[in-house]
Amino acid sequence: MSLVQFNRTLYRSGPAALSWPRQVRAGWWYQLKMQAQSGFVVMVSLVQPLIFASIAMADQQAGNRTLPLLYYALGAGIMGIWSTVVFGCGGALSWQRHQGMLEPLVMVPAPLVVVLLGITLGTASVGLYSMGATLLWGWLVFGAHIHLVDPLAFVLAAVVMIVALGLLGLVMGSSFVLYRNADALSNALEYPVWLVCGLVVPLSLLPGWTHYLAYILAPTWGIESMRSAALGGDPWVAMLWCVVASLVYLGLGIVLVGNVERLARAHATLNFQ
């Protein structure tokens, strides 16, 4: 059964408001399985973060840096999650278009934002492979001491960050769907966000004007909350700001998806030939 057929079945099985959570869950599971079978996603979420984590941790050991190895391992893991989101959200919609499935997804009774939300959350969840892989790699190869000061807060921070990135992916996906060169736009967004959000280097080493960009991006608060929970500190303030960012992304995503759907119907731009 395809995602379109499953969405229609769920929508007809009960009141619309009650079927929407099930549609999001179905879209999440469908996308999770699809992304896990992609060789490109495996490279982005597993291989690439290990390369950057190795460079960062080798540099830390050679330069006798004061920051612990776990600091860099977490940053590299979230780098992989962001790469999965930025490529997966744009790429997933492009894939649906190439397969001729985007138009049916728009025509199903469920709101398009509900369909896209399941896809983007599933894409963000695939990035958790990056986190587990970099932590295991740091422990096995570099002898990183994987000790979490507050394991419960760490897990909660990871969940909040995944949801926030999924909602940010909803915002990106709602605009990527109208562009022919969505992949080029994804490439342009990957590395700057790594730097601005403090995933590669601490924010204190970056110019002051970059901090204003960092504060509106969920990875900034997500990595700060997870590092605080793992290494010691107060993770709750950063986690709260991550939740606030999620709500902003959700509201913006609903508006953008509605506008995109209206323009796509008016100008017939869903299918680019």
C-alpha cells in the first residue's frame, strides 16, 4: 500500500481531526523505511559524520584542547542529523515528484501540511543514526569517555531537537517543492548552518553578528541542551528555546504550505517537466 492509499484509508476511517495523528505517524514510518534504504542517506547520516568526527577528535588530541572528546562527537552527530534533514526534506519531495506521487499527495483528503509533517519528521529521525554512530566511533577509536551527567535530560533534549528539526524541515520542504534546483539550495544550506550553530566550533569563536542567526535555528539550542545534559550544566533553558523555535516553525510551516498549495494549484507548478 502506498503512502497516498494509506492516507486516504486513514482519513475515511474516522473523523478527520482524529485521523491526522495517525497520518503523521504513518508518514513518519513510511519515510523512515524509505530513507533507511537509500545509499545516499546512509552516506550522509553515517559515513560523513564519522569523517568529521575523526578530524575534530584527532585535532583535539593532537592540540591538547581543553574541550572533551564527547563535545566534538555530539557536534558531529548533529551535523549528520542536519545533513539528513536539509537533503531529505527537499529530496523527499523531489523524489515524490519524479515518481509522479506529489500530485496524488496534494489531492488526498488530508491537509498537505499533515502529509509533509510525517515525511519531515521521519527524515529527521533517520539522523539519529548519526548520533549513535559518532558516539560509538568516538568511544571505540578515540577512547572518548561516554558518560552522561543527566541521561534523562539528554534523551529528552534529543527528542525535542529531532521534532524541532523535523518542523524546520517542514518550513524548508514547503518552499523546496516549488523550485527546480532544490538540491542546489540544500547544498548551499548545509555547511553554513554547521558553522553558525556551533556544531564545528564554539559560538564564542565566531563573529558577533553570526549569533543572531544562530539563535533562530533549532540546532543551536539542540546541541547546547544536549551538551549541557551530557557534560554538565543547565539543559532546560536551551531545551525550552528549542520548543519555542519548534512552535514558530510549525506556525510558519502551516502558513507556507497553505500558500504553496494555493500557488501550485493556480499556476500548475507541482510537476516540472
